Amino acid sequence: MPRLFDSLLVANRGEIACRIMRTAKRLNMRTIALFSEPDANAPHVAMADTAVCVGPAASSASYLNIEAIMDAIHQTKAQAVHPGYGFLSENAHFAEMVEKAGVAFVGPGPGAISAMGDKIESKRIAMEAGVTTIPGFQGILKDEDEAVKVAIEVGFPVMIKASAGGGGKGMRIAWNAEEAAAGFAVSSREAASAFGDNRIFIERYVDQSRHIEIQLLADAYGECVYLPERECSIQRRNQKVVEEAPAAHLSRRTVEAMGKEAVALAKAVGYRSAGTLEFLVDAQQQHYFLEMNTRLQVEHPVTEMVSGIDLVEAMLRVAAGERMWLKQEDLRPIGWAIESRLYAEDPLRGFLPSIGTLKRYKHPEQDAVVAAVDGIADTTTGTTTGTSTGTTTGTTTDTDSVAAIVAAIPAVRVDDGVREGSEIAMHYDPMISKLVTHGRDRDHARQLMIAALDRYIIRGLVHNQNFLRSLMCHERFASGQLTTSFIKEEYPDGYHGYTLSPTEREDMLAAVASLQHAADAQARTVATVGVRAMGPSTLRVRIGGEDDETAVRVETEAQSSDVMCAGDVVSAFGAKTETSREFSRQMRIISTGLGPDGLFEATVDGAERNVVMQVHDRSPLGWEVCMYGTRWSVLSRRPRFAELSSHMLPPPPSPHEGALLSPMPGVLVSIAVGAGDMVVAGQQLCVVEAMKMQNVILAERNAVVQKVFVDVGATLATDDPIVAFEP
């Protein structure tokens, strides 16, 4: 293929900038990165052939600074600009400026961006094009009173949405008048902060719905096709968490109807490039148009994995003036793909944002993932990072061709823009990476995802790996019975961690005992290889906050990596308890967990299953490990140590016990109380903004405010005191 452009400037940062540049480099283009001051050493900067600083940390002064970016385009003589997603990707003025400068904008034209970027205008155009839409109020709301009035007229529940919104920001569901008023206030503030546009409208909320997307690809000559659909129903606060392609339990008739309407809307606005139409589908498989995203979606990898089409390459080909090369009848999904979004957030604290440094970071190895699921090693070594197969021909249903395409598509893919030592700061989106797996069917892709999550090493900050793995193992998720209310319905009181089954608990006890045994052997320098040539040992092991301990006897077989663990529940002083249950495990150790990656892996009871455990840290009395996606503190001691530890004093109480502590790093936007105020449970105390989202903090109990520690505008770290209450 001839070179499409000599040079490409990527007007973005992080994982999407890296993703775009990988394809550009494969196509032999000179790549140009933009960066803010704190991003000077970011991976996307190191990856580019040329990089230009466009301003300080604040997005408004750097990645949204059109003047500075246009200067960078002129300075570097870029032939084309790809905006990625977010930031200026759907800014019609920016697209127009780029094109006026004689530079190719890798995306739709300014007219289409403008028409589809305004949610109210796009809905009007969609209706005229024959697209099925959701009933609602076709106008801009002036204030909270009008929001309540319109909501009552439309009928509860309603969705309050920012006209210029996206990514779950500026959106709230209201089930009554009080929630409508509060939702309008918060949504308009969020919209103004995130998009510089606080216009709000209301439409009917479709309960028990699914979120289905249709990926479009159109050329500049009126030809348009749609690719296999995406399921994006697993959401939290309207932010997607897990996506997959195709969608389970969705009729071809429904998919084809949405696809045809998507093409009709694209043609109505003269659309070119890649774009996505979002639909809601109800329980009767009636679909309703939500909005059109005039950019590359975050979740585009799942479409690439099941189609074999590199969407970034396709966008570049369209921008270079090529005519459509795909045929609709050839575009059928091959296999199944699932994407999990890894975020720096704490699921155990209401998914509050986290910041920190990636002290240890390593992708899951594809060979190990495939071997764990299929029992055989894959022929491809390592993990694919952020690219598709690079094939831009259509797929086919011929059996031999299908097998060839499935074999060519990687089983594990990671799209990220971080590396070991990278800092996740509060300035930008908290996404760490996107982990994608591809299998022959949905359950195969799901099993691959579980195995990949178990082997994905991310240390140094709190993240949502535990929640993602719990989702993958959830019976309802496994069945494919999904709606946008899935998380709310299955975790109504929040996520409280993974619950071990009896078998899983015993596997963990055996794994920790084997780890301790190997560490003791290494410390005594009895042998050069972990678990070998060490006599039997007895350990007392206790997981987390459990009351009872388990006495585990560990024996190794001479000249082998086999370990036999036999355990029985005992009390703190070694006596058997009423809950006593004997167990045994024959484990063949693949990795002891004592290496630099801290990855323990073993087959259990004759390769019946694999056990994987990440070793995070060691204490004098045990280990910090991650197993089943969840971090556990596990005591592992000799019986005498266990007996003596019962005499230790408890830790002293916190000096701020009972105070309102900041649940996340962020900025204090407002404080609603002062010293001496009486507050009641559920009353708003303050608002903390973090990662572009405003979080309203409510009182948990009736109390009197004793002291306010900080002023509005203060920068807060997690657990910084905000308000103290009288005892």
C-alpha cells in the first residue's frame, strides 16, 4: 500500500495516542505527539518521532488549547491530524481550523460534527432520517424549576443529559421531582466543567434496557457500511466498564434494523470516517437512537478483534480520499471479543478515584493465558499491544477462512499509555488500560479474560481489577442476560469484594502455604530452587479477618516441583473447632511467586485447574497477595508465633476518628456547612471534584459540626479531614 500521509499529528494523550501511532508507524508515517508539561516523559511522547509541548497540566491550557495545537501543526508541517477520542475529537471549530490550514482531519467534516455533537439537533435530524428515537423534550432547560416541570410532563423516570455531553458526564437519572431538580444542578455544573457548555435537556429513561452500538465506516463519496454490533450495557454512573462484540441474545433482525438506520443517518449528514451510533434496546428488542459519536470510540478494539479491520487505518484511508473497499454482505463477526477497562479507582470505597505511581506493571502473557484456558500453549509469544491484525478486507463465513482469521487474531490485547513508573494523576482520565480478549465464542472469551486479569500485574495504586474479575465470574454476566442496570441490581449496596467458595479458600490456603514453604527454603539456602529438597513443615494460615486459622502441613516430593498440602481448621491456640474441615491439595508448582514479578502459579490435583496468585508484599507475619482479582492479607506463621501474637496490643485510634475524610483525591468545589451547624443523615456536606466528575458527599448520621478544616478550592488527598463533628 502506498503511504497515505508522510506525517500524522495525534492531538491527544495516553493510550489512544499510543494506539493511533502504532498503526501510523506500521504505515510508515512520521508521528508527532502533543504533551502537557506533566506529560513530558509519558509513553506517547517517547513513542513519537517528534513531540511538542502545548501548555501546562490543565486540559483547557494544553490538550484543549486550539491555538497552541495549530501552532504545533504548522511548526511540524504535519500532513494529517488524528484527534483520538475526548478533548477536541468532536470539536467542529477545531476540525474546520485544521482543514482551513490545508491539513487532513482524520475524522468527519465540521458540518457532521456540529450536527451530531448537539444532542438536541442530532435527535431532530435522526427523526427526519427515519431513525427511531426516545420520547422527550426537544429544547434547552433554563433552570431547576423548568427541569422539574418538563420531567413531570415527560413522565418519570427521566434522563437528564448535557447537550454537548459524552463519557457519562453531565448525565443523571431522576425518578421524582426532587431528583430532577438536584440532577439538573449537578449535570449543568459537570457539563460546564467538562465541555464548556452547560445546556441540559430531558428525555424518557428506558428502564431495563441494553446499550448497543453500531460502528459505521463511511467514505467521502456517499458509501457507508456498518460493522458487527457492540454490547456496552455494563455501566456505572453511565460510564462503560465492560464492552463486547457481538451482542448476546440479540436478534439479527434488530441488528440489521439498527444498522440500516445508522447508515441512513450517516448519509443524511454527509458523514465520512468512522463513527458510532448508540442505541437503547428494550426487553422487547425495540431499539431507540441515543446519540451519534463522531469519533473513534474507546471500545473500538472489540470491533477490530471480531472483524479483523484496523479502524485507525480505515480512518486514515478515508482521510486520504480512498473509496469504500468493504462490502456490507462480507461484514460478519468472527468469534467473540470482550474488553475490560482498568481504572485507577477503589471499588471497595464506592469507586472513588485513586492516584499514584505504577511501581510494578506487566501485561499478562498470552501463552500463559491461553494455556490456562485451553490447556495448550499458543504459538504467538507475548501479548499484542494496541493494534488490530492490520487487515482491512471484509470477513467471510467460509469455514477454512474463519479458522484462519481466528488464528490470526490475538487472544489477548492490551491498549495502554502507561509503563512501569508512570504516574496516574488527578489532571486527566483515571484509565490505566483496556484489556481485550478474543475467543471462539463468548464463554471462551470470558474465560480468557479471567485468566488474563489474574496475570495482569498492576501495583502501586488502587484499581478496579477485583471488580472486573467479579463481573466476569458473575453467573448473570456469564449467561449474557445484561441490561444497563446490571451493576445497580447485582450490587445494590456497592461492591464489597470477592466471596471465596470453600474450594477457592482451600486453594488459597494451599497456595500461601506453598509460597511460605518455598520462601523458607530459599532463606535457609537448603536448595537453589524454591520448593525442592526441604523437609515437611507445619504452618498456621489465616485469610483476612477470619477468626479461625488453618494448620497446613506442607511436604515436597524429592527432585520435583510437586507439593502436597494437607490442612485442617483450628482455633487460635491450635485446637480443632466445630467448623473443622480437612482438605488436601496436590500442587505442581509452575512459578513460586518469589521472582521479580511475584507471580505464583500451580496446577492442582493433576491439572484439574490452575491456581494463580500475585505476591505483592511480605510482612514478618505473612503475605499481601492478590488472588481471584482481590487483595488479601494472609497470616502465615509457625504455631508458636501464632500463639504469641494473641498477646499483641491493638493499634491506637486515629486522631480524626468520626470526622468526614476526603474519600478521594480532588478539589473541594463547595462546602455546605459551618462550625456549629446541625446536620441530619443524608444532608449534603460538600462537593469534591475528581477526574472531571463532581461527587456529592452526604452526612452519614445526625451530628453537630465542630470544625471545618479546609476552604473551597483546596486540593485534597485521600483521607484528608474536611469536617469534624462534636463527640
